[in-house]
Amino acid sequence: MSNITSTEIRSVDQYVKNVRSDTLEWKCSGNDIPWFRGQDDCEKDPIPKLFRDENYQKHEFSMNTTFRNRAPTLKETPERGRLDEWLYLMQHFGLPTRLLDWTESSLMALFFAVYEIQEKGIVSDPCVWMIHPIELNKMARFFSVKRNQKININTKYKVMKFDTERSMPLNGMIIAETNGTQLSFFPNTWVQRRLGINNFQYAFATNDTRLRKPTATKYPIAIQPTYIHIRMLAQKSCFTIHGLATKGFEALFNNSDLVKNKYFRKYIIKNKHANRILIDLKTAGITNSTVFPDFEGLAKELKGRF
């Protein structure tokens, strides 16, 4: 049984009012922006494409390596060591990765939930998931610290460099020195030069303590990406990256404080309301060419109009 709070949505206006009301309950500061994910089936647990098929999981390393070896012949690509940007690129072009797409735009997510319902004859009820990314990272025991700050700990924490305003993981790590139950934090300039790589090492790291590798995080981590394509900018893209746990968000967090405190919830759109909502979104300027600002998006928009 799902413990996740859900709300039935019948119109764009109702949706916006509910999002506003629900996020006010979070008592966030002005910089705490909720993340949204639109899906065409409310029964599907949000999970990265990599974990929807055992063969994808089995061949993750081979897929990533082969893509990075062959992609440079096709167009300009990220630097070889920029694992973060390579993952964004692979995700963008449809290769299964452990990334899951989110957006900072509630209307963009609503568009993704309903825009193909009629065209593809989908009979399921679409939905939009909403999550508090900072609270999500607290579940993974990532947190913000100041230079040389000392804190008492009762368990092993993984520490990342955070945006001081938004408490979101940025590119680079903070290194910790232990002294009993005290941790002293200081920036590592070499790591900062490497930019996003170390954020992702926790997702790919082993849980085998015999190996000299960082301990992998169990829960997904919320990551603010480097935009490598205009679509990411238009869609206000952001991502979560899965670590050791290969289950979807609902399965992972159903009985967690994230759900109990309503930091993870969904808005369900009955299928019969989907087309009306799509029309209203288009009237508000959320169209294929604004969501997908390229020839493909423009052509799809004009095809639908005429």
C-alpha cells in the first residue's frame, strides 16, 4: 500500500494552486525550489531507464565506455574525464543511465505528463511527481558545511561541497579528516578542478569495504547539472542519480520521513482531463517548440496545429 500523498488534478489552475499550497507547507526559504517529474502513467514508479531491464544493468559499463569511445567521431563531446557531462549527454540521446530526469518547472512537468496521451492513445492516468531535493539529499546523508567546521557525528557521513544558498550538490567534493567523533572539513582544490566527477563516484562506488573506494550512497542524490544542450535550459532540467539501490522512488521512500513529511508526493490527472489540460498549457505558451527548442520540436508543434 502506498503512503504517498496524492491529489487528483482536473485543470491547470487547480494544479498550480495545489503546488503552491503544498510547497508552502514545507516552510522553505525562497531558494528551495521543488523538483517535478511528469509521467504518462501514475502507476509507474519513477526509476532510471538503466534499472528497468536487467540487461541494461549488466552492460552499464560497456554501454558507457563504447559510447564515449565512438561519440567523438559524430560531434563535439565533453572532456574524457567529465563523467557528469558524459552522463547528461548519454541520457539526452536515450542511452539507459542511472540518471532520472526532473525539472524545476511545474508546468513543464505537467506538459510531459499529458502531451502524448491523445497522440499515442494512452489509456492510463498521467501524473506529476514532486520532491524536495534538499530533503532527498538528507536521506542520503549529504549535508552542507562551512570551511573547517567541526561537528559531532554518530554515523558515517558522505560529504559533498554544497551551494551555500541552496544546499545543493555542486561540482567537487569536500574532504573530511576524522578525529574521534569530530569531522573537520576543508576544500580540496585538486578535486574542485575536476568539477562534477566526484559527485558521481558515490553512485558508481562499491559497497565492498575491503576495496579502497568510496562507499556508495544507497539513496538517489539530487544533482544540479551543467547544461550541455539547449533543451536542458528550456526544460529547466535537473537530475537525480541512483546509487546502490536499484528500486524506484516510491519503493525506496514509501515508509520514509520524506513521505511522512510530504516532501515527496504526486498529482494524478484522470485521463479524460489530459487533453483539456494540454490545450490550456499550449494557450499559456507551453508548446512543443518551447519545450523542445529545435527543428524537431517546431515541426511537431506545427504538425499538431495544422
